[in-house]
Amino acid sequence: MTTDPALDDRIRQIGREIFTRVAELARFSSPLAKIDDAMMAWSMRNERRKSRLFRFVDCLPSLRSCEEIARHIREYLHISVPGFSPILAAAATFGVSRMARKFIAADDLDHAVKAIAELRRKRLAFTVDLLGEAVVSESEADQFQRRYLELVELLPARLAGFVEDPLIDRNAAGAIPRANVSVKLSSLYSQFDPMNPGGTSQAVLARLRPILRLARQNGAMINLDMEQFAFKELTLEIFKSVFMEDEFRDWPAAGIAIQAYLRCTLDDLKGLAEWSERRGTPACVRLVKGAYWDFETVVAAQNGWPIPVFIDKAQTDANFESAAVFLIENRHLLRPAIASHNVRSIAATLAHAQRCGAKPAEIEFQMLFGMADAIKSALVEMNHRVRVYAPVGRLLPGMAYLVRRLLENTSNESFLRAGFIDRVPEEQLLMNPILRKRRPASAARPARAFANEPPIDFSLQSSRDSMERAIAAFSAQGCAEVPLLISGQRIFTDQWIESINPSHKSRVVARCAGASAEHAGKAVAAAKTAFAAWRDVPAEDRADLLDRVADILGRDRFELAAVEIAECAKPWREAHADVAEAIDFCRYYAWQMRQLALPAGADVPGELNHWEYESRGPALVIAPWNFPLAILCGMAAAAVVAGNPVVLKPAEQSPLIAFHLARAYEEAGAPPGVVNYLPGVGEEIGPVLVEHPDIAMIAFTGSRGVGLSINHLASRPRDNQDHVKRIIVEMGGKNAVIIDEDADLDEAVAGVVASAFGYSGQKCSACSRAVVLPGVRDAFLARLIDAAASLKIAPAEDPGCRIGPVIDAEAHRRILAAVERGKRDARLAFAGDAGPLAEEGFYIAPHVFAQVPPSSPLATEEIFGPLLSIISARDFDDALSIANGVQYALTGGLFSRSPANIARARREFRVGNLYINRQITGALVGRQPFGGFKLSGAGTQAGGPDYLRHFLMPRCITENTLRHGFAADAE
Ligand code: FDA
């Protein structure tokens, strides 16, 4: 970016020259190209039409029959020609294939060589990008590696015969490789995860090194693409480390893409320049603006993270110019490859290069296949080297690429759209970005009353360091000894409950005092005593207490996550998500209580009507171990803020994390008796508490058997009991995900794997049934099994852990027994192996059953482990009926690209939480109120607008203010 008027004049002058050449060249463009442009312009005239059209294009290659194509045309575009499905389908397929051919150079190597020959005829160099499906398994990563190896093996030989063209085959230092291949690191490892940089680098490098070796041997160049922001640090790290290895250190044919829409571009370039100086051999930097702008802004907004990209297009353009200047000035260290179709960005580069005395051969321009062809030709006429990024691959796997290009060409901010479709005047297009009118800072949204706690961003080194430190500190502490907490008193008993680390079954995490029936009575009495005062504490003060608890949990989040990792074998992300959810519950219910406490009523003249909510009384909270902090905290927070002191009965497997919650209340200033902590053996103290006449309400989350028994026991009033107990029970599920014929299998496989095997299938929301339609059954099953086999089984403290152990020995036995039983009814299509870890902890690898009869126990009974049943459905009707055909109705999911089937599922897939085209776990407080019905629960969704009311008693007070015909104001 320049502030020098003379230089800016020169930039505009070069820009005008390019435009003049482009206009001249455009006179000779083919009529078909003009039709393409007209189609593009038509699609853009209406944003809704554009979005529907692109969604249709996205799913077309996965449709298998004319009828299917015609149905989707009807659903997306509302075009219907009864009786002419084949013609309609053929026309649509022709149109989309044409579009694909515009942006995708070839579908295999032979055709790629032809396309390259055609490019060379136009004096254009190239780089090949291999299109492919998202890599969800190690076998798919192997396949990608084979394709890259084949490319660097065969391509250089196939190009050797071409006559040298100095414009594209030489740079200022001499000959450059003709074969140039762009590589995406995420295609080389299915578990690519910045949270696990060590493991990821190791796996990626194992597949990358042979590619580099062969490329070097055969004289090809390798350029690493840059993907989403979360992968950036790790991609740079891998690039710098591998090209510093002895074998590759003096190899100049290495490059990496850097994105100018990121705020950190210049820092990254400086880092690369320093690295190059140390290396002693320059590398190439391909400067792009960045292809994931929408994705980055959405991900940041959803997670409450800072937005890593500029949100004003002019800032990206200005940053691009600054980065280009940096590269030109440091071209002895980093060879500049300027990848842009924007005439202003290109002209700015050229003007700076001239001012610095850089030779044309020192700078390369790069553009995408099928885009801005006239600009490419104009630059060639001006004797500049232009390289074309040429995607190669079949249409179905290439669809994501095609849709990205369509969006890029038609985006409101696109230079190509502005210049060649909207026909914005040249002078405006060439204007210095720092002078361009900034988009008004997006109308500040009204502050939301409640915002979710942002998840930890593990792509940051600082987050990973904090987690490592917390885990180390926790294990250094040794076994903790934990008392009961009743009315503020710490009480040790003569019984111990041992909390075992499921990842290492010989390690005891904590010894907790076990409560007896007598302690249970004392805890209820303490809650009853505290109730008298706590109910009258203003709602605002009770809400403040919850906010303080949330602050404490936030302050200690790494320490708490470390406890969960050890005590419940929650992997890193899941442990943090649990802590964040606990914080959310506190803040959300605090906010809700303040709303419920606002004056409400319906007055009429002479009559005042006042409605209010009153506390119920001592509450018993019985929580499970699978969300050991969040669920306990959520139920307790609702009770406490509603004015009901609580007796907390945590699961026997997770007493330590529960103690931390009780201590947080203490530190936050909860009066004695408002929160009583009572670990104990469920069978011993459970019935005493449930049947106690002074318990006013019970909030339970756990198994169906226990939930129904509590419901039964608590419904019968005891002597001295003067109230009906309010019972909230959240129980299990047998959750199904339907995979429709037109589902995007990249997403469906990843979504089902995450839902079925995340936390070893021990979430109540987990997917235990995949109901698959015939057209995708075989492909889905094959990819799913490969993906399940690729999950790393490891102790929960390992950042690479994708599958940890199950919770305890009893669960381990029960799940293995279910596997054995399942073999009688269905085909065990995949049985993973935990290997030597099986001796260390309670590990069970993923298991997948196929051909599961919908009514078999495998398909109807909750198992709570990493077992997935694949059920075949005849059609969508059958799929819905199978999905609904169990006694549970908790969560459910659908992967489909049919608007009509999505609408049907919304109506007819009857579960508490239905997720469409995403995983079915991970509900967020305030966004996805969570809970089911049928035998999954009584319809009280936690973290939703109705939940708190269940902890309160509504009252209405009416006052007649008429006195002898005179209506006085109320006092
Ligand atoms: P133009 O000037 O129209 O800029 C469009 C770009 O501006 C958008 O793509 C976005 O980056 C940015 N933008 C849009 N709206 C914005 C807003 N409101 N605020 C701020 N910025 C906004 N991409 C990538 O991410 N990784 C890669 O590895 C590669 N590799 C690659 C290689 C080659 C050879 C080429 C030509 C391109 C890539 N790309 C890429 C894609 C590249 O990012 C994309 O083509 C360019 O961003 C388009 O920029 P132009 O300068 O051509 O257009």
C-alpha cells in the first residue's frame, strides 16, 4: 500500500494499460464465454436465487437418476416440467459440467497434460492442484499421497519434451522446474489437528517427505497451499522444519501460500524471511488474499473468538499491497509469486517492482484456471511470467472447489464481478485501497444479554502450554482427600469412595468421604434451614452469586479441565467444553432469573394483578459422570438461583470435580447450607434422599432405570410431607442419524464419527444408530469404517487422543457383553483394537455393526459406548419410521441436501434435539436447549427458556383497589 502520490499515479497508469489490453483481447473472446458470463450475471441479480442455484450445483454430482435430478431442480429452483425429467436432468448436467470444465482443468493426468500443453501454447506456466474428497481416514490420506507421488513421478517426464519457453521456464536465476504441484497438508493426515502439533507433524511429514524426495529427484516444484486460519501456524511450522532438514535445505523449489486477508500477514512474512536467511536458500511465497473469508468470519462468530481476517475488503487489498512490497524488497530471501486477479493489486506490484529495480523475471504472477483469462494474456503480452493454478480431478470430489470459485466470482466484494460484470468504472477499480470508502463499521449489533463462553482455541500455543501445565500440576499433586460439605462444615467419614483414572486404572485420582444415611439427613436439614433465608434473598443477589461462580470456574478452567481429564478421561477439547458449559449455565440462569423477577401482571381499572415466582424448597441434585461438571452445575445453578438450597449428589465416578464446584460456591459467598456436597454410594443414600419429606424437588440426569425409579419413589408423599415433589428427569437415548441419498458423504461420515465415537459414545446425545438409504449405503459404510479405524486410541491426557477409555470396569464389561450379544443379530463390520492399552485402562476401540435389524436389542437398547449400528432403510419414509421407532426421543440427525426431506424431518423426526447436516452432540446453552421426551425425559430442556420455571412455583396476587366507587392507586 502506498501513500506516495507519484507512485500511486504510476500504479493507476499501469492499471489502465492492463485494462486497455484486456479490452482489446475481450473483443476476441468466444461466444460461449460470453454465454457463461451472461449466466453468471443472471444468477447474481437475485441473492436468494444465487444461493439456491449454488446449493443445487453443490449436490448435483451426487444425484443418481434423472428423477432425482428433476426432483432437486423442483425443490431448489421451483422449475417443474412434468414428463420431461430426462431432458431437464440432461440440461442441468450439461450446464454444471460446462461450469466445472471452466474451472477444473482436467479429470486425470492424461487430460491434465493436454491442458498444460494448451496453457503453454498461450505462454502460461501452471501448478497442479489435486481435487479430492475431504480426508476422513488414513486410507484416504494414503490415497492422496499415492496421487501426489504419481504426479511428481510422471509429470516431469511428460513435460520434458516441450520446447523451452524462457518466459515461463526461467527466472532471474536460471531454469525453473516445469512441473509444479500444490499440496494441501490436511490431505496427508486424516487427524490433522493443531491441538496436537507434534503428532500431526509427525504423521504429515511421514507422507510428505517421500513426495518431496521424488519431486526433487525428478525436478518438480512443491508449493504448500494455506488452508483455514486454525491450520496456519502448524502449516508454517511443518514447512519451515521440513525444508530446514539436511535433505531439503538447499532445494530452492519449495514454496508456501500466505494469505493477505489475515491481520498477521506481515509478521508471518518477517518470520519466513528470517527463516530463509538462516536456511541459506530462498523459497517461494505465493501471496494470495485468501479463500476462506466466509468460513473464518462464521467460525469466529460462532465461537466468540476474535476475527482473524480483515472485515473490510479495502484493508485486505491494502495489506496485500504492503505484503507485495515486503516480498519485492526481500526477494533475495523469498521469491515473490503474486496470486491475484485484481488489476489494482497486480499494477501496485508492478509499480513497486519497477521502483525497486526488480527484473520482471524475479516476480511471478499467478491466477486460477478459468478466471481472468484476458488479464493473464495481457500480462503475458507485457512479458511477465504467469502461472495458472490448475485443479485436476473428478467433478464430485471437486464440487467444493467449484462452488468456492462460483462464490468468489459472484461475491459482492469480488474485483472480477465489479470489473467485468457490474462494469464499475476503471478509475474506481484502480483507486488506492486506503482512499476507498470504508464500509461503515457493521451496524453494531445490540449487546446480547447472554453470550456463550468461547471455547479454548487450541491452535494457539499459549492454550496448549496452559493445558500441559495444568495436567502436569494436577498429576504432581497426587491423590486428593475430599470431605463432605454440609452447612459449611467439612466432614470426613469412615468410608472412602475412590475415584479411579480410567486411562490408567492403577491410579487413584481422589479419595472422597462417603456419606451415610445419617449424613444424608443432615444435609437435607442444612438445606431446609438455609431455605428460610435464601428464598428471601433478592433474585438479583442470587443471580450475582451465579455470576461470581461463573467467574471462578472461568479463572480455574484449565485446572478443572485437568481434573476431568484424569477423573473421567475426557479428552482435552471435551473437558474444556464441559467447563465452558458449566460457566454458560451459571450465566444463562442468572440472566433468566433476572428476567423472571421483573414485575409482571395484567391490571384492569380497580384491580391489580401481580404474578411472581416463588422458590420451592430444598432441592436434591443427582448428576451423572459423563458431563461431570456441566450437568451437575446446570441443575444446581437453576435450583440455587431460584432460591432452593441444594444437596449435591455427584456420581461415584466423578466426586472430585463436583467438590471443586461446591468450593466455587463457597468462594463466591454462598451462605452455609445453600450448597451441600454429599458424595456417596447411590444405593445407600439415594433412596433416603429421594424419599425425604423435606426435599421439595429433585433434578436428576442419568440412566432410564434410575430415573424412572426416582420418579416412582418420589411421587408417593411420606408422613409429614406437605407438598408434591417436583421431579425433573433427563434420561437416555438411542439416537439415530439418517443419511439421505443425496447427503454430502464428507460431512456425513465426519459428523457420524464425531457423534458416535466422541467421548467413546458416552454422551446421552451420542449417535448409536445410522439409518442409511440404499444409494449411499456401501460408500458410507466403507468410508465410515476407514474413518473409525483411523481414530487414535490414547489416554485422555494425550492431545492426540480421539478415543479414550470408557468410564470404569463395569461399563467396560457391559459394553463388551453388548458386542458379543450383537454378533447374534447383526454383522460385526468393524472391531477396532485397543492394543496394549487394553491392560492400562478401560479402553474399548470403536465397533461398527452392519445389517442391524431395526427391532433388535442392538438397535433399540441404550449401550453407552463406542458401538454404532448401521441400519438399512428402504426409502425416506422407512428411515423416519426406523428413527422414530424406539422408546427414546432425545437427539436425532439428518444429512440431506433435499429441501423437501429436510422440511419433512423438521416436522416428523420427533426428538427433543434434531440436528440437520451437522454432528448431533455438543448442544450449547441458550442456543440448543437440550433434553428429550418419551422415555428420554419429561420435556424440560436444560439451558433453554423454560427450564428455570420448573424450579419455581408461580403465584398470582390480586388486589381490589375500588373503595366505595373510588379507584385509588395501589400503595
Ligand atoms: P479480489 O480483489 O476480488 O479479492 C477477493 C478476496 O478479498 C477474497 O477472496 C477475500 O480474500 C477478500 N475479501 C472478500 N471480502 C472481504 C471483506 N469483506 N473484508 C476483507 N477481505 C475480503 N487461497 C487460499 O486461502 N489458500 C491458498 O493456498 C490459495 N492458493 C491460491 C493459488 C493461486 C495460484 C491463486 C490464484 C489463488 C489461490 N487462492 C488461495 C485463492 C485466493 O485466495 C483467491 O483467489 C483470492 O483471494 C482472490 O483475490 P483477488 O485479488 O483475485 O480478488
